[in-house]
Amino acid sequence: MIEKTMSYIGGRSVEPLTGHYASKVDPRTNLKIKDVANSGAEDVDAAVASAVAAQAEWRDKRPSERGRILVEMARILRQKRRDIVEIESIETGKPGREMDQLLDLVAQYFEFYGGIVNVMDGDIINVGPDYHVYTRRDPFGVIGVILPWNAPLHQAARAIAPALATGNAVIAKPSEHTSGSLVAFAKMAVEEAGLPPGVLNVIVGKGSAIGPALASNLDVKKISFTGGLKAGQELGRIAAERILPLTLELGGKSANIVFDDADLDVAAKGATAAFTWNSGQWCAAGSRLLVQRNIHDRFVAKLIENVSRLRLGPDYDASNGPITTAAQFEKIKSFFAIAERDGLKPAIGGRAATGGELGDGSYIEPTVYTNVTNDMEIAREEIFGPILSVIAFDDEADAIRIANDSEMGLAAGIWSRDIGRVHRVAGRLEAGRIVVNEYGGGFVQNPCGGFKASGYGREQGIDALAEYTQLKSVIIRL
């Protein structure tokens, strides 16, 4: 019997009211593994009704009680980590080692917000002896969380944890390609951690049907969206009609800058991970590598040596897994022809990889192109795969100019031993997160979000609490 992934609404698994299912394949083999619900607008309405019914009681719980349940959700997640790792590894193709690391981060979100909600408070404002003035933060009510397929449970946790902590109910819409881990986690949260039914609902289906239905439902008061620019623009148009608040993370084309005083061995290792982590399928990937011209050739040699040691495969310890969706696999391959059209030849990689232990999986060789200029298509478009553009620069001003010459501004990296240079460049880069002398996703405690077309609003850290609450002023004449 073929396994099914269904929506989870009001504390129970439900068949789609449409009656329709879609097939899900394992990207490591491209063989069908399950049927996935193809829900529609009526399913969204049912989830919203469940959330509305549950939210008031959840809102009125003491912050310490909400926090206790969030921490318990983290404990259950750690306890059941093997089950969740297996589900998400199969659906995304992520190596188990990578999923183990991500799962620890997922648990940290619920631990962090489960603790900090106990000290979240408003301010007393002194306007003189005749008044008592203060502010407070109230939850929106029901929040829609629309998620991508590249890191499903991690992306979900960083929105769901602060939304729940502040007293909202959530309707989460994972990608139809990678919905299993979030459905399993929601069931654990309700059935084992004590989260009230209806406070966290998961709708499984296509974004083209569910996203507009969520945004159009008048009982949904806020939406957090992580995904592509075009989908974000369409969501923004719907939200504008309702004056619906949005938090948007819409991708990046991040510059990773290596200056000539950097530790080149460490930087080469970091630059490799920056564009190959999760097979390049992450919004903040350092896919534009800017290298100072006087060290360019020496650094590229070190970089290629690091890339050559990466191992593709389906097993736990592989460096890189497959591309998660068939459409993304085809999109990435199209950039090989685009690069060739522009006169570029790969220094390493440059093709899809099949055969042997890879079988018929959707694997892409980590690929490095040198002699790239910033006006080329591979330097401007978000490829969302393991393809790196290496661009030479002359000096600090040139590096800043090239880095900022992009429609996007999600993240950036700086490699330098000169602390003055680090602060100067960080201050001038148009990006929401700057990482120095490593390249990673940061920490649960630090805010994450973009400049320019990479979106607006912030996830993670204390700042996220403001995204999931509305500020209210209370003015009392004594």
C-alpha cells in the first residue's frame, strides 16, 4: 500500500476535500515513494476555522505556559530526531549528516522562543505625572506560514516558534515536494508535547492554490513567506488589496569577498561550503565569489582542490545530495548552456552526475566558473544549485561596487584579517546579514532577512517577536 501524506487540521490527519493526490518521488532514485494530498481552498477554510477556534484560549495562556509547551516540543523533536531525519532526508535528498545538524537548529528555535517569551514586555513611557502610558504587544491572531522545499522543517521552525510563542495560531503550508517532516512534527507537538489542537495546522498541497486562498481569507491576519521572487510578488499583490502584513524572504545572489590579507586556506574551505551546502539549494548561498586580483589564481587553485574532494551520494556521510525537485534539476542544468553561450568553461564540474551509486538520481556536480563578469547571467540570476561564479576585483571600493551591483541583498561574506576593513566593508554592503571569516547561516539569536528584492521583515532573534505581534499604546489620564 502506497504511503500518504495528508494535511493535519484541528489535531487530526484529514483527507483533502478535493479528493486529489499527487505523486512524490525520492530525488536520490527518482522513484515514487508516496502520494501527497493536493488540497484546495476549502481545505484552507477548514484549517482557518480550526485555528480561529483555538487561538483565543492559546493567546490567554500565561507566557510561561506557552513557553513550557514550546520547550517540550523541542524535547520531543530531539527524542524523535531519527524519525524526522529519515523523513526529510528521503523527501529532500539531504545527506543524513546534514539533516542531523539542521534538526538541532530546529529544536533551538523552540527552546529560544519558549524561554524568551517569558521576558517579552512592553515599555513604560514617561510623559509627566498626570498620565500613565505604556505599550504592549498583542498577537495578530491567525498567521499563515508559506514555506519552500529546500529546508522545510528549519524554515518552518523559525517562523512557527515565534508566532506560537507570542500567542498566535498558525496555518503552515509546506512545499508539496517536502511536506512529510512538518506534518510529522505537528502531530508530535499536539499528541505528545501538549500543544492544543488547532493551534498548529499543516495544509499539504500546491502553493498556487493554497497561497492565494490563505492570503484572501479574512481571518488570516499576517503571512510569512519564504520562496521565489515571482511568487512573493504575486502574494504581495493579493496582500495589498487587504493591507495584509507580510514577512518576505525572496532569495539572494550573495557576494562572498576574499581580500588578499585573508587566511586563504580557511577562506577556500569556507567558500566551498558557501556554494555547495545543501547542494547550493539555500537562499543565502555565497554564489558570487569576489577574489582580489593579486591572489586570484592562487586562491582559485585552493578552491578547486577543496571542491574536488566533495563526494556526491545518497548515504549519510556524503558531501552533497541530489537536487530536490525535477524542475529545479532542469533549471540548474540550463545554466551550463548559458555559461557556454557567454564563453565560459568550467574550471571543475559542469554537468549532471549519474551512474554507479548515484543511479538515476538528480545529482549536479559542484561547478566553478572563472573569468566571470558581474553582468553575465550566471552572476545575476539566483541559480539555486551548486554553481559558483568567480569574479576578480581590484580594491576595496571595487569589491563593494561589484557586491552591491545586484537586485538582491540577502547575505554577504568578508574574508580579511584587517578589522578596520571588515567594518568599513560591512557598513557599505547592501545585505541583511554579513558573515566575517566564515560563511554560514548564523545563529537562532541573530536576525535574518534581506535588503532590496530579497524581501523585508526579519526572522530569528528577538526582532522576530515584533514581526508576529502588533504594538499597542495605552494612554491613561490619572
